[in-house]
Amino acid sequence: MPELPEVETYRRFLDEVILHQPISAVEVFDRHVLAVDEDALRRRLVGQIVVATRRLGKNCFLEFADGSALVLHFGMTGDVGAYRHDYDVPRFTRVAFHLADGLRVAFIDPRKFGRIRLTDSLEQYQKDKKLGPDALGISLEELSQVLRKKKTLIKPLLLDQSITAGLGNWIVDEVLYQAKIHPERRANTLTDAEFSSLYAAIQSVLKTAITQEATYRQFPANFLIHAREWDESATPGTDQHRFCPRHQKEEIAKKYVGGRATYYCQICQPEPSESI
Ligand SMILES: [Zn+2]
């Protein structure tokens, strides 16, 4: 599923290819991904120029001079691409934006859970969708101020897009592991030092993932992500990936927290002692 790091990678790609060229046509291969009337979309886009790309959480914005924007949400399997000729159209392209210089930008989505929308402004979209500040843009003070008032479990709070936008399931597990905080700690029991570690871990996990362009097997060996069942490639031929990178004989534990599969180390991230 495209998470913040993938979406940031897509945004950078779009920033390279789509800016400052008038959109000459909008080709719709499959309307399923449109959360806006097809004709309205075409009327709005044709002749327009994207002047900036922005990202908020898992949403990518192609912004026009008046501040309005096309919003791309990538669902489960969304991706972007570029091509020039009909015979090169990427498989599963659902919508293509043709640019005046001949390049075509593809919104690709095999499973079609992605959505394309229009909004009057990024700020309006953020309000409509009740999204908090972006996880890479939020400050330590903003984050800790909201969290320290909450008596609920830290993991579901970090997944809550109205608190901060862009943290998905594996990212939250990684952040809590790096910060040595058990996923079932109640947020109001975190110390100032733990909030600082949590904040630093959010920044470093996201920045690492973006630098590696979200190619998980290239993530550092001290990342918990290698224990997830879908990534065994970091240690081919061994079961080393199933153990804590800090405690090499301690198998990474798995349980469900707030209904989500959760990986953690029982030594690094001690069980909360307070009564529940
Ligand atoms: Zn450990």
C-alpha cells in the first residue's frame, strides 16, 4: 500500500515531469478512480498549468495558479508513470494527463482503490477530510501537546490521521520500536524523553524510507521492518530477520493492537506496568 514515503517519491517524480506545461487533454481509461465528474474534470484541467506539487500525508496535490488542486490518493496499489506514445501506455493506467510537449502522465492503479478529485485548496481538503498536520511537518510540541492529553493506546493514536497525517501500520511499528515504546502504552504515560524519542523516530524512519524510495529490503539492518512476513529478502537463506536487531536471540513478537497486526520486541519495548 502506498504510504507517505511512496507518495513523497511519486510527488517528486510528478514535480520533475508535470510542472509548467499546459495540460492538453485528459484521457480516461477507467472512470472508477474518478471522484469527480469526467467532463467537469476535463473542463477544469485542459489548458491549465500545474505550478506546484505538494503532499499531505498520503495525498498528493497538483496545484494550479489560483490555489485549487487536483488531489491524487493512491489507495492500495496506485502509482504514477510517464510515456509518450499509445503503444507505451503502462499497464493498468486509469487516467492519463497529456501535456503540450507530448509527454503523458499516467495514474496507474491495478486494484482501482485510488481516487482523483478536485479541491479549491489544500487547506480546504485538509479541513474536509479532517487531516492533521503532515507527519514530516508536525513539530515535537504540536505532537506531544495532543498526545499527552490522551489516555488511549499510543499505536492507534499515531495511526489516527486527524492527529498527524501519513503514518501507516508498518511505519508506526517501526517508529515505536526505534523509540523503544510498547504499542500499548497509554499516551498520557509517556515521559518528555519518550516524546522526544518518538518524534525523532518518526522523522528518521520517514526520511530513511524516502531516501531509499520505499524499497524496504534496502532499509538499515537495525529496522524492525525486516521481521514482517512480506520482507525476507534482507537476510536471504536465514531466519535472522525474525529476530530483534538489538537482541539477536529474541524473536520479534506479533499481536493485534486496535485490530492491526503489530510487531515489537518484548525486551526493547517493555509491557506497560500501569493497571488498565
Ligand atoms: Zn529487542
